[in-house]
Amino acid sequence: MTRLSILLIGAGSMGSLHARVISQSPLTRLAAVVDPSPEAGKALAYKHDSTWLPELGDLSGIDGVVIAAATEAHHRLALTILEAGVPVLVEKPLADSLAKTMEILAVSADKDVPVMCGLLERFNSAVLTAKALVDDPLYITSTRHSPYAPRIKTGVSWDLLVHDVDLASVFLGGDPSAITGRLGHYHPSSLDDAEDVVEALLEYPGGKIARVSASRIGQRKIREMSIHDADKLVEVDLLRRDVTVYRHVSDQPADAEGRGYRSQTVIEIPELVTGTEPLVAQLEHFVGLIEGRIDADAERRSILPAHRIVDAIKNQS
């Protein structure tokens, strides 16, 4: 089987993860690593038996491109690659504004060239397991907190919140009917328009609600989601990739001698539906888009809800 030639842009922390997955996959090969830093680019390319390029050049012979560069570079790079007729996977967010996101999607549709956004939690085995377990989700709470990372220039909404509003829309169905958000600016090193904390309430048709919290001034990394339906609670730890299901089965009042009320809940720890690493599953999905086995129009549509929500929250400040 011929392996697809994938070009990687960005030799930073996420780029190094993509390089490992691309080079180890039986479906792809790492054609080259593009990064303006000779030190970082050459080291990553050498590690994976590939080639370093200081800038994006001719894309002849390239089957797909993964952009793991800084968020502010996504828009320009994605448009250049799509105009060349090459499918592209862009690390989240697709761009740092809704207008730029819409432009990328419009060019992708006009050129009939697939585009994918690296909303990685969609491929988390714990999320996939939770989707299989939940019948009719009514209420979701999500917490995504991290210590401060000076290298991230955009605010926490585009950097972290985008994952969880995407999952809320996956579980509760598309675009919310109402969005309320509050932003907090606290860290002295953050840019003026880069918020450090965001709390959001999303209301979906049928009275369904998602409450989402993201912070980059936490002292530990938290990635948790709780999904409530009428007869169970499904708790997901996205870091550990585990799922716990709670079902309340009975209440017993105090007995004749006045001894206490008892409540009984059954706790289940289900087996995960897959053990595949999320980044590997994401790459396999991208290969499916390149080969035409996955609907590119549906993929484009799936990108919009999370970006619309983040844009709406940012514009409330």
C-alpha cells in the first residue's frame, strides 16, 4: 500500500507529536518539516528521517498538509495550501476569528479541497465511549483548566474553550440558541485582548444546557466533563481517558427506630470502545478525507459551531 505524503508545518510541541504519529503510521510518511527555526526544524526532521524546509514552497507530490504553527499563522497558511489544491488539517482553532474561519471554509468548498480542524477531543476514546452510553443528554458541565503558558498568545477561548464547546455541540446538537459568556483578564504577561479565564452558559433547543469553564491560570491540569441524561450521569476524565457511570436506583427513608435515610447509587466503569491514541485516530480521519471516504462537506459543517460559539463569547466582552 502506498503511504500518503504529509507535509508538517511547525516543529513546536504539537508539531513534534504530529511528526511522531505521521512517521509511525502505516498510512502516511512525513515528507518534510517546515519551520523557520533551523535548530528546531532540523532536529525534528532528523529524528523522523525526514527533510527540513525553512518555508513553505512547492507542494507538488504532497497529498496533505498538517498545520501545527502558531494560531495567528493558520489563516494565511491554510488559504495558501487550499489554493494549491492540497487537503489540510489545521490545529485548533481553524483561525483566530470567525471571519477568517469562514473564509477558509469558503475557499475549501469553492476549490472542493478538504479541510479539517484539529478538534482532538472528538477522537478521545473516553468521549467515544460516553457517546455510546448516553441516550438523551440534557445537561453538560465541562472544566478545562491549565497552568499559564507564555507561548500561547491568543486568549483561553480560542486555545482551550473551543474543545469543550465543540463537544457540547456534538452531544447536544449543533448551534446553541443562546450564549452567555464572561471573560477574566488577570495575568500580567497576557496581551490586552487575550483573556485568561472564560465561563460560558450555552442553551440548546429543548431546554438543554451546557456550562463550560476554561482557565489558564490554574495550578493543575484539569480536563473533565459530566453528561447528564434522565437516568444516569456519565463522568469523563479526558486526561486519563476513563469513564464512570452513576445510576441512582433507590431511596430508603429512616427506619422505625429513626435510623437514617439511605440513598443507593450503582457505579459502573465501562470498557472503552477503542484504545486508539486520539492523535492517531485523527490522522486516520484526515486520511479518509484525503481519499474521499469521508464527506468533506459534512466535515466543513462540523467545524462551524465551536468557532461561532467562541466568537460570540469573545464579542460579549
